[in-house]
Amino acid sequence: MITETDVLIIGGGIAGFTAALELGNRGINVLVISSSVKGEGANSWRAQGGIAYFSQSGDEGVFKEDILKAGDGLCNKKAVDQLVSQGPSAIEEFLKDVPFEKDRFGKWSLTKEGAHSTPRILFQGDQTGKAIMETLYEKVRSHPLIAVYENRSAIDLITLSHHSKKVEDIYEPPTCVGAYILCHESEKVYAVFAQENILATGGGGECFLHTTNGKEARGDGIAMAYRAGVRIMNMEYVQYHPTALYIAGEPRFLLSEALRGEGGRLLSGNLEEFVDPLASRDVVARAIFEEMVQSDLNFVWLDMRCKGKAYLMERFPAIYKHCMDRGLYMEKDLLPVVPAAHYSCGGIAVDLEGRTTMRGLRAIGEVACSGVHGANRLASTALLEGLVWGRECAKSITLRKGAFPEVEPWKMGSLKVDRALIQQDWLTIKQTMWNYVGPLRSTFRLKRANKMLIELKWEIDAFYEDAFLTPDLLALRNGCEAALLITQGALRSPKSRGCHYIVDEKLAFV
Ligand SMILES: Cc1cc2nc3c(=O)[nH]c(=O)nc-3n(C[C@H](O)[C@H](O)[C@H](O)COP(=O)(O)OP(=O)(O)OC[C@H]3O[C@@H](n4cnc5c(N)ncnc54)[C@H](O)[C@@H]3O)c2cc1C
């Protein structure tokens, strides 16, 4: 078991794997810790649409404009410049073996997505993320300098000021020297020390009742960094996808916006059309949310009956199969849909090379806030951000070889936590976040959520102290922390912007 390494990467999605490969190729030893296996729990695996490349020379400027427009005046222009200028070479370097769709001349095909001015997206059917992750995983696993430990979760960062046995270390600049890791199988906790530590744990969609994200996207990295005193920003900007398939008892499955582009209509419980299906993503998500709240519905309907079976099967193979496996035939059945938390634009504040406000700690991908997405994200730029920041972060790392501090060993409690309690607390977090901190917020709703989550966090922290730590408990503690950060971010931001929408602020202008 490795307990000391040059670089520790926490998270095995596109960002973590890219950084690992760049570091490994530079002769640096890397340990990747991931709570999932083969990257399958990562949101990167779930990406359906694609990854933005470029369409023709001169597209750079137009691409930047598209990103800035989506970001609603809040983008970090330097970050946007880096994404657009470094994106194509990063794709050519790391993703050249991905089986992206090709045209009849053998060149990569490019498709156009909503809010992109030109066709510039590389794709692989409607399972682009899976194709990318299979390629990266293969490379990471076969690299001699990269070790991957799966089914393990980081619990907390080890910092000089919090954990060193040397008392004077509290006067050193805040510095991260590793992390405490929980092995799911052995249920043991051990400390891993590294000269540089990279958080690549993804976003926090799982804090909401409805989400397109996987179970492990509950803001672990953000919560860990926050507890260590690292700067977090823009948490209120959570992007909601308008349509996810609603099947009770199942995770929500993303139904691409292209369905509405192809003629899909949204119908209320009375089968009346209540919103222009081609309105922007945010407008549609809010309209569905409001329709559900006002009419007391669990979902609304997406009607694709305007298209025939053959067309739908060819154009949306994975979606068609997913629905068909549940007895829904898109050419003749209405599809139950809800909006769903999709992407966290905010996170750990970082610079162009992923540096955080703490020495020895970087953050990349969805867990980080480089400012590239501003107040809202343009489609197909998240995978690209993971790739570009993964590479740039790794390129800029030079190791300062020094001794690791002596730290207190992990003290495991003995109290077995009741699973019913964990389930109930998650329900409270998810319902509260959905109803009060979801697509349509108000000051009253946010204050209510804040109060409830503070109390819940207090309760969770109280039993966490003495508990026997399990992956479920670790997840709950982080989920509650991340939910509170989103809520408090929204409370501090009384003006609507991008995907953060406060209803009282708009009313003031009516
Ligand atoms: C359904 C869906 C469709 C999408 N479609 C697109 C698209 O078409 N194009 C696009 O650009 N973007 C898309 N996105 C967004 C994009 O997929 C993500 O933003 C991006 O993949 C995030 O990459 P990441 O490496 O930062 O994190 P992730 O890919 O989420 O990886 C995070 C990793 O961290 C691990 N982890 C989490 N907590 C811990 C912990 N405590 N300890 C150890 N490991 C931990 C997880 O297991 C996982 O391996 C989509 C997202 C979803 C959910």
C-alpha cells in the first residue's frame, strides 16, 4: 500500500486521469484515489453530447463569444482564452485514440449543439463520455508511474495547521500535505502524504432531489477544501437540465435537449403545452419546475410522437433503448420528465494552473471554479475544461522535496450509525435543496433552507465525531456541507444571473 507519493490525485474522472497521464509522462510518481471503479461512477462517463473542438480557422473568437454569452457577464476571460486556445491540442494529445464519429473522408465529424454558433463538437453516438473514459482508463492503468486505488474515498485533507504534531506549524502558511483515505473494503483509514495534492472529485448535483449526476457527485472535494479553509466561490450557480426521465425509484436519466430541437413538446398534466420548447435551457427548466409546484405534479410530459420509430432509434440510440427497456416507446408514448441539477459552475477558486489558496493543493475539473463558465455553462465545455486544466495543472507542477510532518493517526469512532438516519437526512437535504434552492429561488425559501441545513449539519457533525466511519456517512457529511455552501452562496447573491434565479429580484422589476 502506497502511503507516500509525489502527487496524490483524488478523483478518477477526465480531469484526474488527464493530470495523472501528464504527470506520469513527465516522470513523476502519481497515486490516483477514486471512490468508483474504472471511472464508471464519474460524471465524465455519463456525458452524452460531446466535447468542443473547433470548426475552422477563425472559429476561436466565435467560440469565446459563445462561452462569454452563456456565462452572462461573469466569466474569467483569461480562463476562457486558455480553454479555447489549449483545447484542440489537448484533445489531439490525449484523445486521439477515442473512436469519435468520422465523416466519409475519415476526418472527425463535428456536430452543433444549442447556443454554439458553429458545428464544433466531437461525439461518439450519445455516449461520448464512456468512449473518452474507456480510452483514458486504459492509458492510466498501463502507465508504469501511475497507481490507481479504487473503492477508496478521501475523507479530509491533511494540513500542517490542522494535523501536524509540531505545534509551531500553525504559523506556517496553510499547506496541504496529503489526505486521510477510507478503504471501502477493509473499512480502515490511512494517511497518504504527497508533495502536491490535486482534488478532481467533480460536482455536487447529488445534493438535489432530481439530478443527472452520479451518486458520487455530492461535492466531496468542495466540502474537504472548505473544512481546510480554502477559498470557495460562485456556489450559487448550479445549472439545471430541463429534461431528465422520471421513473420512480430510479436515478434520473438525461434526455438530450436535441429532443426538443427535433420537435419535442412539453405538456402539463392536462396535456396542454405550457412552454415554448425551444426557449433557453433555464427558461424551460424554470417553467417545468413552476408547473410541477403549482399543479402538484411529480413530472410533466415530453411528447416525441411527431417522429417515427426508425428516425428516433437512429438519431437517439441510447435514449431510445433506455426508454424502451422501461416499456416506453418514444414514437407512441409520452415520456415523464423533470428538470434536474446538472452542473456546478462554482467550486474551489483556482487560477489557470489549478492552484488554490492553499499551498500544496490544486483543484481541477468540475470541483474547481476557474471562472471559465461564469454564471452558466455552455454545452460541451465541461469535458474540455477537465482536459485542459488537467494538463496545465500537471505541466506547472515542480516538486519541492521535503520531509512530511508527523501527524496524529486517524481516530475511528465505534458508534454504528443507523442507516435509517442516513436515508432520512439525505431525503431532507435533497428535498430542501430542490424546493428551496432549486431552479426557482426566493429569499424566503433560501432563508428557510439555510436554517434547516445549519441545524441538520449540527446534528450530523455531532454523531460523526464518535461514529464508525462508512462511505455512506462520509457522503452524507459532505453532501450537507456542500448543500449549505450552495444555499449560503445564493443568499449572498440577491440578483438573478445566469442559472441563479431569484424570483423576488425579478418581481421588483415588474
Ligand atoms: C448526464 C451528464 C451528461 C453530461 N454531458 C456532457 C457533455 O456532453 N459534454 C460535456 O462537456 N460535459 C457534459 N457533462 C458534464 C461533464 O460530464 C462533467 O462536468 C465532467 O465530466 C466532470 O469531470 P471531472 O473529472 O471534474 O469529475 P467526474 O468525472 O465527476 O469525476 C469525479 C471522480 O471523483 C471521484 N470521487 C468523488 N468523491 C471522491 C472522494 N471523496 N474520494 C475519492 N474519489 C472521489 C468519483 O468517483 C469520480 O471518479 C455531463 C454531465 C452529466 C451528469
